[in-house]
Amino acid sequence: MNFFRVTLMSTLLYGFFPLARAQKSTSGLFTPQGVLILDGALDIEHPDLKESLQLNQAELLGQPGIDDDANGFVDDVYGWNVNSHDANVYPDWIKNLYVLDHERARFLLDKYGRYVCGDYTAKVYFMQHQQDWVPAWTLSSQSHATHLAGLIATESRGAAKIKSLDIFVSSAPPSSLVPRDALAGLRKSFQLFQSLDSNAASPFDDEAQTKIVIDESNRYLSTESHEISNYVKASRMGVVNASLHVSELAIENFYDQMWKDDFKKRGLPPGTQRNAHQQLLFQSLVNASVEAYRHYWNEIVGNNPEVVFVVAAGNDNRNNDEEIIFPAQLSTLFDNVITVGAVDVYGDKTRFSNKGTQSVLLGAPGVCIKSTAPGGLYHTMTGTSQSTASVSGVIAKLRALRPDWSPKILRETLLATVSVHDRLSGYFKSSGELNSDAAIQAASSP
């Protein structure tokens, strides 16, 4: 396995992070109904979203390349790109996926949406046209943030003002397409680790190398969480939509794949098992990363107590009360976090949605949801991500109606107005699903 020297790693990782390290004073008024979408690239040109975007007027009317509002982020008219450390939230390479061959993009998004919703003809199509599977999957994956934005705007009855905080997609196109990945920070730090010193020992064999991996990945994740936390504060938005999750299981799977890649490079046979010492080092890496992500999300949420964080429960059909999963579990620690599961058209918990009678507060529709996609298109998606966006939209409406309400009161109001169903008992804390009309009516009452 290839490894890095600490000094070179630190220079590469942190030499270009001036904005995250040197946070300036924030400016501008707090926008209670503002929703910051913590996700990927957002189509800021979609005709159905333009009226819902929150523009930074100081930067829009200011000088390019100058931090006109002195919030620590240059030219952040529409939001911020954490990957590129710039304001490009809709990179050209993403835009071109949808606009260079507009009709084909429309066709593939439609087919993929139908496939996800169980349409038999769509399944047959991809069996017969396997070359279209990866392009269709890519178009769907990269439309995620734009899809959420459409739902937020709709569920808020037009009240939401939306900004992007892109943590998945860089301004420059990657060498190969990768999935939207909540472990992106850990993945990037480990890949950079692998790319350098080719003569170093494996972190799965050598304790010193294990410590280097832990220290440097922790440093990378800490830097990223600082940048995210700082922008949440600088944006002055009242809601953050985080339709993503990081679990201990996902971290274990990540390191297990790194282990397999390591053994493959050494020419060892597939299926080689870790010995006791290697397993100890493997578990050390997993435990350290779990704690790093715990700190990552605690910092982002804890440093922004005036913001309501609406987060996805996850799509693994697991019990979040018994798992380690971030940020979903933070609803048990912070009263400004709302964790959302998914229900189907009948109001039942979906087969894929995670549950948790302590940590997952309510359900919301999450099956075959149609919304906006890049390139002025539309797409159908399924998941707790979509459920989360619906709740974010309602919270934005409540904040517009009651800007003086604290996150705790907003959460209590939302949970007090759910539609309670016996069939959701044992799955969600409220035993209910989102009732947007009831929540809005409660906030509208004197």
C-alpha cells in the first residue's frame, strides 16, 4: 500500500484552506425561513427554483474576488462549495451532464425513476440496455440536491429561501464518477494517504502507520467540519437540510474495502482474513473514525444552536437507537435536530427506512417522489432524503410565520401536530407522520 509523509500530507491538505481557518465576522440579517441544503451540486438556473433562491446581495452587487460582506467566504452569492473552497455550487461539468444532450438526460432520468419505483418495463429496459445503467444512475445521483430543493420550496408553500452548501461535488470534474458519499471526507484523506510514500508499511500491519492514518484523517475531517460549521453560521439561514448519514457500519465497510485493496496490491489471494493483530489495528481505525465523525457533527450542530437541523434517518432498515449513526442520532442530544424516517403512500414505514423510538422523531412521504432535477428537468426519487426535505420545507414555513420561535418550540410544534398511526408505533418517537397543514395551522394561530 502507498503512504504519505506527514509533512507533505499536511501541506497538501491544509495549505489551501485559508477561508476555513480564518473565519471573519458574519454580516447580514438572519433569515429564519432560509434553508441551507447540505448536499451536492444545486441547479441555480432551474426555472422552478429561481424565485426560491436566497441571494447574497452584497456579493451579487459587489466586486468579483472580494469578500464584500466580510463573512469569510468570497463571492458566495448562491452558497459555498466545501470541496473546491469556492462559490461554485453548480459546476459546468455537472450542468453539462444534463444540457449537452437534454433529451437523452430526460429519457434516462425518467427510466431510472420508473425503475426505482418498481416499473417492470424499466427493469427490462436496463437489462437490455446495460450500457445506459451507469449514465442513468449518475444523472439520478447528481440530481439529489436539486430534487431536495424543489421539495423544500413546494412544502414551504413558497416561503423557503434556499442556499447550497455543496460537500460532495468539486468544481473540477473527477477522474472517475463516484457515488454521492457521506464518507467523502474520509475517503479523500485515505486516497491521498495511499498516493504518496510507496515504501511505507500498511496501517493494517504497522501501529505507527495506523496512528498516522488516524491523525491525518482526523485532521482532514476536523478542517472540513470547521468549514461547514463556519458557513452555516455565516449564511445566516434558519434551517439546514442534511439528507445524508454516516454509520459505524459504513465506516467498517469502508476500511474493509481498503483492507481488500491493500491485500490485492500485495498479490495475496482473495478472501485472506485478518489475523488478531491486524484485526486490532483495523478496529482502531474504525473506532477513531467513528469518534472523528461524532466530533464532526457535534461541532456543526453545537456551534449553531439557533439553526434547525433536519436530518435523514437513513435507508438501511436498521434501528438507529441501537446503531451509531450521524447526524441522525443527534436528535437525542440536541433539541434543534429533527430526524426523519420515510413512510409510503399508505402511511406505513417503508421497508428501507431506519427506525428508532428515541432518535427518529417522525415519518414523512419518501416513496416515488417527483421533484426538480438539473437542466430544468424533473425526476422521481425514493428515500428518507425526500422525507427530510418535506419536513425542512414545513419548518421553513413555520419559521416564516413565527420567526421568534426557538428551534425547540418549532420541533415540539411539529411533533404535536403529526398524524398519529398505531402502525407507526415502535418505529418513530411520535408514532406519526408529518401533517404539514396541522403544523402550519398551529403556527398561524394567535
